[in-house]
Amino acid sequence: MNETNTSRLPGIKLFDLSGKAAIITGGSKGLGLAMAEGLASAGANIMLVNRNLSEGEESAKRIADLYNVKAIAFSADVVKKDQMEAMAEAAFDTFGRIDVLVNSAGINIRGAIDELEVEEFNKVMEINVTGTWLACKAVTPFMKQAGKGSIINLASTLGLVGLSNRTPYASSKGAVVQMTRALGLEFAPFNITVNAICPGPFLTEMNLPIADTEEGKKFVVGATALGRWGRLEEIQGAAIYLASDAATYMVGSMLTVDGGWTAR
């Protein structure tokens, strides 16, 4: 096989996101906010998307002040097609481009299957799966027109392995894993990469209810090689990498950030 010299020009910074524009759904708190701050630290302009506009505006102002980038908030419900389309249009109108989409909006409803209602199962699937699909669909025309882009879905280690009393969440994240693979193949001809981050146990607001329980200590933290919850900032490197030119050969991949949980 003939090989060509594909080394980059001197001075090119692989992880530099300066001038790029990123949309982060669920971006005003938790892992979404942590990833938004990570992208901003690498130079990206940011749109934080969630339903609570005031919360988003507060987070956006802090990002803008800390990292000297443009950061705005947008109120939208990820399960509403028209609102996702409005989100993408607003981002393009503001930044003139959409380079990165991070799908971080999600919920978790725990419980044994015989204690859960089908409405609870459907709610998790709608937000975690349909919401991710609709956000991807909304940015597609803009990324195809630009001939490039990066979509980062937030899956989970529970999309790769199982845990009891988690059927809604594990099912939804398994679907996100497969969506990432399918969209990665679909978008590759357009130079749009689609990958997923699979976080392990991070101490987000979603996980606070089990942080000090026996379940949390034994089946979550105790299952990691590092023996602790992940710190929010420890998700940032993965997001920066997948959003950057360093990951242009990554397609349909699952990047686990789980303290060694799935290595066991």
C-alpha cells in the first residue's frame, strides 16, 4: 500500500478549537456544563441549551468571563422537533457556523421493572434517545453544507454493560450507542464524525441520590478500578479530543471514561 506524508504543518495545534462553534444540550449543569467549559477552554464559542433559560444564561456568562469566548444560552426542549430546529438556526445565526454538537441532555429513572410505570420508561427513552436523534437531525443540514462537523453523543457505561434496576436508562444508552454507530457510517461520506463518550460513575446531580447509599458504594464506586466517583472536569479531555482535529479518524467509536469500571 502506498503511503503519503500526511504530517501536519508546523504550528498546527491539534486540540485548538479557536473559532469553532459548539452546541451543548443539557449544557447548563453537570457533565454538559463541564464539557462546555472544556471546549471553551480550548477556544470554542458555546451555545448552552436547556429548558431553564436563566440557569443557562448564568452558566454562559461565567464561561464567557472565564475563557474569553462567546457563550450564549438557548431555551429548548430536546424532544420538540421545531425547538431543535430553532436551536440550530439560532446557533448558525449567532456564530455563522456549527462545528460541534454535544448531546448531553438526559435523565435517569431508577427502579425494579415491577415497580416502574411504562410512562417512566417512555420518558427516559424520549429524552435520552429521541432527543439525541432530533438534535442530530437539526444540525445535519448545516454540517453537510460546511462539509465537516463533529457530533458527540453522551452514552454511558450502562450502554455497554448492565446493572440491575436500570432498565430505562440502560436501554436508552444502549440505543444511543447503536445510534452513534449508525450515524457514524451515514455521515462519514460528508466528513462529519459521530462518536460517543461513555462516562462511568460521575458525581452529578443525577447520581447524588445514591452517592452515600450502600448501592452507590458497592455497585458503583466499588466497581471502579480507581475506587471513587469521577470528578466533573475529568470528562473534559474526552470532549475536547472528539471535537478537535485530533479525532478526524474516529467514526462510530465509544470512548469510555469510567475509572476502569468496564475494564474488569
